[in-house]
Amino acid sequence: MADPPNAKRAKIAEKQAKKRAIALKRKEKDKKRQEQKEQKKKEEGHTEKEKSGTSGLPRNKLQSKSPLHSIEGRKDYIQLKKKRQAQKKKGKRTRESEEDGGVGDDGGAAAEEERGSTSRAEAEKPKKVQLTQDNMREADSTMVAADDIEVAEDTQADELAWHFSDITRMPKIVVTTTPFPTPAAKNFIKDMLDVFTGAEYRARSNYHIKEMVEYCKHREYTHLVVVGEAKKQLQSITVICLPEGPTAFFKLTSVRLRKTIPKHGKPTEHLPELVLNNFSTRLGHTIGRLFATLFPKMAEFQGRRVVTFHNQRDFIFFRHHRYIFSESGKKARLQELGPRFTLKLQWLQHGTFDTEQGEYEWKHKKELDTSRRRFFL
């Protein structure tokens, strides 16, 4: 049988009454918690006031007996602290001097001597050298010492020996390009003709390099320099020593003409001084001698011109400078004359240019690049 409607209403009323009672209990509990929290806050604030001695009064109306609550009292307290710290430091110094040998002239001298000895020891300690790829290069059996007798004997009988036999001999250089050169190559050659003394430009037209070599031999030229291009950009330089060789092929990068260098100067006709840096192996020694044959042996120092080939990690940096002295003569600076470029050796060949049947003394291959710390020059 189903419940009557009055019984259902009574059940619903009971449930609602229970819910109201539970809600009232929760409200009472929340009120108690809030009251307890407020009491705790009040108690904590009261204790802090008691500790600071404020007793709830504003700071500007306080008249406490403690001198620290006034600005003048705090200043006096800070000064007293500094005096005590200074006295403690003095006491420590006197104790140390007494332990070392007494306070007096002898004790002070002994202390000074000890300090001097410690400073000398620190100065004598070896300084840490920064590790680079240059000073961490792999050991090479072909490294050449300055006083190597065997290398000196070999240089007297190699292909370049006759260039150094006569100190007064002036180099005669022919500079040419690939067929149909671009304006960039011609501008580069203009700057290079100012670097080399006794250099001449010859248009190549359709002649092969071997034909140019024979042409230069008959007219007693000492060098043939070929500036190579690819896709209308400077790419290589080939240096051929005449009449017997050797021939070196370099990759050409980072070219800057004289007019693009800020505050550049104009070179004079004085014979330049040559500087060769870091050509330390047998191969590097040969390349350095090859560069030396391009310039006269007797430099005119009054012109203050300097040509530098600096080898670093097998990249050869070319620079052309002039010394400029101050009016007093005690200071000097460098003025760049240009051009500026970087070379990297690709191969070295015995004799004159012959890529088909020539004998290679050294040729760069990917198989040789086994480490970033392995260098060949």
C-alpha cells in the first residue's frame, strides 16, 4: 500500500529540520574558530609591544628610559661599537707581533721580511697558461728547430736555393688572372702590384697556364702569380717559382681591398720589410721560403713598410702596414696600406705547374683532418 500524503509531508519536514540543525552547528563552529584566531592575534601583538616597550603608544610620543629609542642614542651606540671593534683589532695585531719576536724595531723588521718573502713566493709561482688549439697542437715529427743543421743543408740544394744565392737580385713577377676576369679581380690585382716590387700585369686571354710559364721563362721572369675566380668571385692564388718551381696553390678568402679599409694609407716605392710568423714544420718552412722569394732581400727601412705573413692553425693571414712614429719618437703606431686577405694551402708541387703528371710534395685531403689540433704548417 502507498503511504498517505500527510506521512510524506512529515518525512520531508523531518529531513529539512535535520539539515537546518547541521548547518547551525557548522556556523557555530566557524564562529568559535574565528574568535580563537582573533584572540591569538591580539595576544601576539600584545607580547610584541611588551618586548619593544611601546605599550601601544605611538613612537613619537614615547619617552623611554632606554637610550636606543632616540636617534642620538643610536648614533652614540654605533660609535661605541666601532671603537670597541678597532680596539679588538689593535689587540690582535700586538699579540701577533709579540709572538713573532716582540713589539719593537726588530720584531717589526722580522714581520716585514716575512711579508716580503710571502709576496716573492706568490710572484714566483708559475702563472696558468690559457689552453688554446695552438699550444695544444698534436706533436709533429717534421717540426723544424732554429739550429737544425740537416734542414740548413737541404735548403742549400732545393729548388729555391738560387733565389737566395744573390742578395742583390730583384724579383720579376708577372701577375695574371683567369680568362675574362671580372672587375673585382682587376681591382685586387691593382692593390697587389703596389705590394710586389717589380711586378707587372699580363692579360691572359685564352692562353693556358703552361704557355704562360714558357712565356715567362724566355723573358727571365722569376715568378708567375695567377689569381683564380669562380662564379665571379675571387677563389684562389697560384704561385709558380721560375724556372724550376715549386708551385703552390692556395685558397683565397676574406679579401678586403685598400679602399674598403678605414684610415688606410698609400704605399710608397720603398722596398718592404718581410715578416714570417709560425712556419714551424718542414712544409711550413718551404712555404715561408716561397713567400720570401717574392720580395727583395735588402729592405729599405726608411720607408717603414712591412709585409706580414702570419700562420695560425694553417690559415695564413696577409697584412701590409707602415710604421708611423710620434714627434717625440718614443711612440709608434701602424697604418694599414692594404689589401687584406687570408690564404690556406691546398697543394704543393715540385717543378712548374702540371696537374696531370706533376709530382705533389703535399696535398690536402679530408683523410688528414683527423683532429682539430692537427696542423701541417
